[in-house]
Amino acid sequence: MVAKRRAQLAYLRTQSAPIHILAQKW
């Protein structure tokens, strides 16, 4: 699970910031 979470964080970093912010809002 930890590896999966780490992968998600890395993916979010590569993506645009707005997407990450929207994910946090939701």
C-alpha cells in the first residue's frame, strides 16, 4: 500500500498543480 501511495504522489507531482488542488478540495 505504501508503494502505491508513493506512486500516486509522484504521479500527482508530474501532473499540473490545479489537479492536485482539486483532488484535495474534493
